[in-house]
Amino acid sequence: MELDLARKTLLTGFFETYLHLSAEEEKQLEAAMGKLNKEEARKMLELTTSWERKGMQKGIEKGIEKGKIEGQADILLKQLGKKFGPLPAELEAAVRKMPAEKLEHLAEAIFELEKLEEVKALL
């Protein structure tokens, strides 16, 4: 019986939601898939649903955004350290927790700041 994409997606979603395999069951499934001919195995692997692909893409985008924010914090901490000398650990931790908008604001303000207390006031 050949299923159309919508039915394949529905079945895959059902099994992924309600049928959680143990480690042993996963090994058995992998062994069974290894016994299939290449065409049948390819069809089974095509069952990756569109929402899985979307979820993976969202995860990648979130990871990229988090990496950008961490990079901004790193650069800002280097600039603050160069301007004010060694930074207290709590100030460094506070900068690392800042959202992107506040990091950007602090990065723009760094040239007007003269004391470390002024930095702390912006956190």
C-alpha cells in the first residue's frame, strides 16, 4: 500500500508523539531497517516531517542568535577591560546575561563613560 505525503506525515507524527522506544527497541528497529532493501529504507527515511525540519531550522537560528550575543558580550568585555582594567567577576557575569539591545546600548555608551560605576549603572 502506497501512502501519500499527508498520510505519511500524520503517521510519523503519531508514532513520534505516542510511541517512545527504549534503547533496546531502537537497536531492534535499526537492525530491522538494515534488512530492508535500499528503496524501502529510503522511503522510511523520507518520513521526516516538515515540522521536524522547521524545528531544526528554528533551533539553528536560535543557536546563531545566541552565538552573536555571546560574541558581542565578549568584545564589550574586552573593551571594558582595556578601558577600566580588570573587571569584577559580578560585572562580567552581568554583562554576559544582558540582552542584545542592552549590549548594543552599552557598546555605544562606552566612549562617554569615565568610571566603572557608570558602567554598573547601565547594567
